[in-house]
Amino acid sequence: MIAYEWRGEFANDAVNVLHAEGFGHPYLDIDWHTQVHRHSLGWVCARDGEELVGFVNVAWDGDAHAFVLDTLVASHARRRGIGTGLIATAVEHAKAAGCEWLHVDFEDHLAGYYFDACGFVPTRAGLIALR
């Protein structure tokens, strides 16, 4: 049974492992705890027992707009609806905080997940690559 927790406690190491696996890069020693406490509306932790198997960060502008960042599910726990549960919990809490919009950007191969499974709708957006 997967448990979802809004603004749940987590170890930086656990999120760094998920991030490296999810985005296919080497392990980085990022201080997620300080980062999300300083800049985010909240985050969602998904646990299978004691193990952190999913995480999503919900940044915001302090008012109407929230942004889904870094949706992560451990590879051995995928295809069980955990990512959808992370987003559903983020939607619930962003709405409760008074946000009017929840934004997400993603790579093309994730369109079905975000549009079909999570309920996002396509919209026009712009992007400037800075690196």
C-alpha cells in the first residue's frame, strides 16, 4: 500500500537517488530539504512502507500559479499509479492553498501520462533555453 504525504519528511539522499535514476544522471548531492522549504508551496512524498518510492515538488509564485517539478518514481515501483497519485495529491493541496492554475512542462514521450492519466490539458507556452 502506497502512502502519500503532503510536505512529508524525507532524506536528501533518498530524493537524490530518485532524481539521478529518474533523469539518468550521476548522483548529485543536492540539499532538497532546504530548497523545497525555501522555495516551494509543498511537495509530495510517496512511501511503500518506509521506502521513499516517489516525490514531486510543487513550486509557486506565492499566489495563483503552482508548478509541478521533478515528478519522480523509483524504477522498481513504476506502472503502479504512484506518479498519478503524486500529481493528484499535488492538485488537491495546490487547490486548497488557493492556487488557480497548476502548470507542468514535460518531454513529448510523457504527454499521455500528463494529459490522459493526470488530467492536464494542452496549452501554448514558451521556453527560452538558458543552457
